Amino acid sequence: MSRFFGLSKTLPFLLCLLAAATILALEQIAPSAWKTVKTYLLSDPFFYHSLAIYLIALVLALFTYRSLYNFKILLAGVFFLMAGVVSLLYFLRMPVHLGRPIPPGGDENLRVLLYVAYSLDLLLIALVPSYLPQRVTRFLLLFLLFAEAALLAAFVRFREPIVSFLAGLAGAAWDRPFALLAGMNGMIAVLALAVSARRRDPYGWPVVGFLLVFCVAFSRRGTDAEKLLFLSLPFLLSLLVLVNLVASLSHRANYDPLMNIYSRGYCNLLLQGRGRPLGSRFALALFDLDHFKKINDRYGHAVGDQVLHAVAQKIREMSLPRGIACRYGGEEILVIFPDTSLSYAERVAREIVSSVAGFDIPISRNRGRARLRVTVSAGVAAAEAATSSTADVLEEADRALYRSKRLGRNRVTAAQRAPRRADA
């Protein structure tokens, strides 16, 4: 229960709750200060300041993606930019045409549709995995970007047919939009928390926090409090992205400077379950360069370092999105697969071994450039039960690696059984 309600996971929700409470309190308790806020809210500079914050959040999301490959954060930055700009135009009554002018803030149907669009965005963010292969990420990002743009344009251009269609689906509930939105957001919140708990990620509570802000803002229809609540979302999003950025910098601090993958110290934390929970079942793949001493003896240690870096980056790239690559010792690289089966880890290891064998590594030699090919051997083992320990699984992977060496190198050997934990 403490893992589910821990401060590190619920903090984004508490920040959203604090923002909503502060805005409502400001409106009721400090009318003079609220008057100043309203003056700023209704001004053109607020539009450009908010737009700048949206863009900063998107840039930060793109930057952190290069470090952590977190698709949820990237998608949140894109969606909040797209829907946020349309919301700014709607609430601040800025002139814009999307086939027809966006009407002033009195159009209740368009207002409901904008809230529904945001809620659907959060539902999608909650459902997508955090980590996806880069090719899949690029395709999904472009597809969802155009889909979001088309959806928002359709909300403005064809809102009457869309409203009629949704009203037919919702029935009498459409006449009570707040109850409809609150019920929909409640179901999304439960689903987001359930998915977050199942995947062991911290992104369920931020979704719940934003849904809470939406409901509070919707209940303040036509007031300046609604505008401030709704338009404060880019600032809240930027805070969450900054937290993700700090996490990425923290991960970078645990990188091995030569191989540019995680260090042995961080590897030990992962194996202890402190960096990231491994789950009831996990897999380990241990890689070792074949005949690396001969490379150092023939080409020198500088070339050896280039080979280590190139191979480590190839292993890191191909082990994503599930695998976490670490330097285990010397030229050994350990890939940790949380919540993963032996068959999946073995398949990825075989792909890595085959790819490294066909990879030309550029090296500097005799004041010129040359290319070198190397091979790696691997051993794979997995824990299929909660009683398995990382020490046992690592020992099995090490034995499997040495079997690969004895069988001729440039191959993968998998442990045939899940190891058992020795009785204490």
C-alpha cells in the first residue's frame, strides 16, 4: 500500500490539488489580488506567456526523451501543446479560423468538447507504454499528432454534428455535462491508477491530478477562475517534465564514462531492486567481447576503448525498450530485463550477438581510419518466481556465458531452468 500511495508517486497529484485550492482561495479570500490576476488573464501577453510555457514543456519533453526514451512524457508534451493552444484561443477569445472562426467563450458545446479532448488525451497517455522501440515511437508520435490536430479542427468546424452524435450516445447524461465529465474522468482515473500499478510506473497519479483540475475548472463555468485553472496546466506540466529532466540527469550521473551506459554501482542498485523494481520475474543477459585482449595487444588500448564504446552502444540500443544495459566489469556488459521472460531476453540477446558480428566499428589507426569487426558471447538466465534471487540468476547467466565461450564464442547460451533461491 505504501508503494501505491508513496509521496514520490502522489506528489504530482498533490501539486495539482494545491494549484486548484490556491486559485479558488485567491478568488474568495483576496479579491484585490484576484483583480490583478484577472487583468493579466484577459490580456494578450498572457496568451504569449502561456504559449511560451507550452513550447518550453515540449522542448523539455523532447530533451528528456533522448535520455530516458519515455514515450508518455513526450506524448504529454505534444498533446498539451496542441490542445492547449486551441484552449488559449477559446478562453482568451483570440481571433483564429479553422474552416470557421472559433466562437467566443459562451459556446457551451465547444467548451465541453475541449474538456473531453483533454480527458481523452490523458486516457491515451495513461494507456500507452512508457518505453517503445524508436521506430514505433516515431510512427505513433506522427500519427497521434495529426490525429489530435484533425480532432481539434473537427471540434471547431463541425461541432454541431459532433455534439448531436455524442448527445445521442450519452442520452440524458449530455444534459448534465458536469456529471458526464466527472463520471468519465472518474473512470479514466481508476484505469490510469490500475495500469500504473500493473506496470510499476509513477504516471497514474499525475493523470489523476490533471483530471481533478479539469473537473474543478469545469464546475466554475464562465468565471475567471476557470480560465486560470485551465490555463495553469502548462505550468503544472512543465514542473512534471522538469522532474523527469532531473531524473534523467540523475541517471546520467550513474553512467560509465567510457561505455556511456550505466555504471557497475548503478547496476548493483538495480540488482538490489532499489533503482527500479525488477518484478516477480526478470531476466539477465551477460555479454563479453571475444578475444578482447588480442585487440588491445594488436591495436593498442585507445582502439580497445573505441571498440568497447561502440559495442556498448550497440547493445544499449538493441536492448531497448525493456533492457537496461550496465557495465558489469572489464569488457562485460550486463543487460537487465525487469518483468521479462527468459524467451524474450534470449531472443533479444541473439539479435544483439548477430548484429555485433556484422557491425563495422570505425577505428583510428596509423593516422588514418579503418574498420574492425568483433564478436560477443552471451549467457542468459531468468527468474520465473518471486523466490528467485538476483545472485542466483546472475550466477546462472555467468555459467551460460562460459558455456558459450567453450562452444566456440559468438553465440548465446540460455539457462535451461529458473534458479532457486538457496535456503538461508
